[in-house]
Amino acid sequence: MTRPLTAPPVFRFAPSPNGYLHLGHALSALDGYEKAKQASGRFHLRIEDIDTARSREVYIAAIFEDLAWLGLTWEVPVLQQSQHFPRYLAMADKLTALGVLYPCFATRSEIAAAAAANPTALDPDGAPLYPGLHKHLSLEDIALRRARGEQAALRVDVEKAIALAGRKLDGQPLTFTEIDSAGLQHTLNATPQIWGDAVIVRKETPASYHLAVVADDAFQGVTHVTRGRDLFAATGLHRLLQVLLDLPEPLYSHHRLLLGPDGRKLAKSAGDTSLRDLRNSGARLSDIRRIVQLENAPNETP
């Protein structure tokens, strides 16, 4: 489904509250916010806290503080994913009804052991592709495992899903539209198969990142998805889910990544310097803009 050309366009920034924001987040937030302003569009802040075990209220509060310090404003109320689990379950139920999801009871250690036979089969994040351990369980076996209290993730049968998407698209290829740094649009082929049978609903929560982000972008009417280059490969899987769920297609823009001295991207898990620490050490917005290589820093008071 294509989204009608309506004004204004809608952008968003969607951090996870499992740590303090760093310079990479500043680049992403400022990139989306300024594109929204240039397009006379709307801007949403979304808190992606489906991982309730790692999310913390202190990090949510810090997100608001850091973004306000960067000069951003956003529409309210702010969507928190942990408050919208029923919507994700409804979409998962639709995918199940379409016959493209199946339960997987395998543990991480079982998957790792089975995947060791083909160590070069990796997804774009470098994780082993799912080796299909529970792809063909009988209904009786599924019922027995559930009766024993075993938890199952729901995985997408990617080959079946791609075939169904092809029929829904009347044989046209699965594509997405990428806007480059010069503002030019390019139609690119989507390749969800590179993820294998990805998890769509996790064992511990009623969604995965992939399902929740697709659901929320549609729910909030997001027309322009701006995010880091590290999520470029996920776009193919997201487009597959959008087609299967009859959701509108946004435009995509994946900006450059900020790298540390060792060449890896900045990450909360690696303890990279937070915006909070930079602010407390006396940094100003103009300093942040210079570091992340954004031009035209606005005037600010000392």
C-alpha cells in the first residue's frame, strides 16, 4: 500500500531507554528533526522500550533532557512501546492467520549448536541464520510443548512470506524508496531473505523490534523514516511486513554512522561518552553539531 501524498510529512526519532544517549543519537535526532523542519513537517519522539528487562525510567527522563538540550521539540503524547503490546499481538495474529509465522521453542544454545555446522551463514547483524530447527513441527508436537509450559518465539517463514507478498503486489518486485544525502530518491530492491526466518515475536515480549517499528510507524502516520546506516539492511524485512499487513510505505533515509577511534560505531553498550557527560563537562550545542559534522549551527547563548 502506498501512502497518499498528504501534508505535512511526519518524521520520528525512536531511541531505546537502555542507556544514555551518545553522539550517534544526537546525529540521528538532529538529522530527522531538521529534515522535518525543512519540509514543514511534524516530528515525533518514540520510546522503544519493548525490552522491559533493560529499559529504565532514568534513561527515559534523560532522553527528554538530552533532546531538549539539543533544541528539539516534539509532539505529545510520546508513544511508549511497552504501553501498546496489544496492537503488536493483533498484527502478529494477522500474520499467523496468513500462515507466514511458526512457533520456535529452541533455546539460544540449541540454535547456536545447530548453526555451527554452517558458520558462514550469518544475518546482516552477524548472528547465525536460524537453521530451521522447529520449522516443521507437527500441530501435536506444538500443543504438547505448550502444554508443558515451553515458551515459543514466532518466526517468519521468509520464503512463504516473500511468495505471498509477490502475489499481493501482483508480481511486482518488493522494493523501497531511499532518499540519499542529496535529497534524490532511488527505488531499491528489498531483500528480506538475508535475515532468514527472523524472529517476529520474541519469547519474553509480544513483539520484536521489526514488528513493533513497522506497527508504530503506521500507527503514527510516519511518512519519512530517518535512521542510521546500520539499520539499512532491516528495511527489506520491514517492507515485507508492511506489504503482508497492508500498511503504508514510508520513504527511507539512512544517514552515515559516527565511528569511534577503533572504527566501530558508537554504542551505549560499549560505554561511549554520553550526551549527558558532554553537557555536564560544559559542551554546548554548537560543539555537538561540530563533532557530528552538522553545519549551520544556530546561535546560542553562552
